[in-house]
Amino acid sequence: MAARLIAIGALGALLLAGCGSSGTVIPKSKLPKLVLQQRDLPKAFTPFYLGPQVAADQPGTRADPRRNGRLGGWIGRYHRSGSPATSGPVVIASRTDLFEGSSGAKKELEADKEQLHRRSGKPVDPGTLGDAAVAFTFLQQGAVNIRSYSIVWRQDNAAAELDLNGFEGKLTFADALALARMQQARLLAAAR
């Protein structure tokens, strides 16, 4: 009888230990492939940085590189030349941070949401993207108006972000969402 109670207790502890995790963990070894790659973009784009995130990529709530069980981060930054007549994005930054579990990625998404709210942009509905997502648009007015979009989302133990900008009237949210879905496909492939 005592052995049966110990076995039931051990089984219960194992079941409780699994609560709160999504079950899928994207391994750190896949990190370099979790951002947009050169081949994902039109030939006009060239990378100006593709590699591990550095301190400058970690402002505000991201200052602690080990926050919430973070394992590491990767970023791809791309640009092309353009003029106010250029359609689509001119600058793209695609990043992904990996965490030990989904709870770390959830906390990262919440921190990113708060940071975007503070920037006083206009919320945009990202539809269904990952496990949870939020998107904002920003307009920088000047001699030439610049439109920016920021989309942040979570997939399993990954927190992803796509920032892009272009000329007002020439960059649409559909452009931004299409690129975010390409990055999301990379996350899903890595989770398999």
C-alpha cells in the first residue's frame, strides 16, 4: 500500500511539473534560422547586420540578457535604397529571442507590448500570428513622412519581433504582415 501511494505521489508530481509549459521547445541551435534571411527578401535588400543580438539591441526592458530564462537572441537587419516613390519597406529588422520555456516568452511579449504602448503608436490587428501577437504603426512626420510597423508575437518558447519602415502611403500593414508570416513559418519549422 505504501509503495502504491509513493507511486501515485510521484506520478502526480510529474503531471504537475508539466503544467504551464506548451510542450514544444525550440532549441537554441536553431536560433540563427529564426529571423528573416536574405533569401526571404527581394534581391534589392542587403544585410547590414545578421548575427547575435548585442547590448545595443537590448534597450529598456531587454537590458538583462538573462531575463526570464533567456537563452539568447538573433537579429537580421536589412535595407535597400529608395525614394518617396518606393513601394514596400526600405529598412527591416527581424529578431527572435529564445527562452527556457514558454513562460519566459510570455513575459517578454508582455514587456514588448508595454514598450510599444509607451511609444504612442496606433494599434493594428495582427490577426492570428503565433500563440499571441500585437502590432502597432507609427508615423514620423518631416520633410518626408516615414511609416513604421512593429509586430511582436510569441511561439512556444520564442518571442519574435519584426520592425520595418518605408515611405508614408507606400508601405502597408499587409506588407509587414506578409514578412511576419514568413518569419513565423521559420519558427514553426524549428518547433517540429
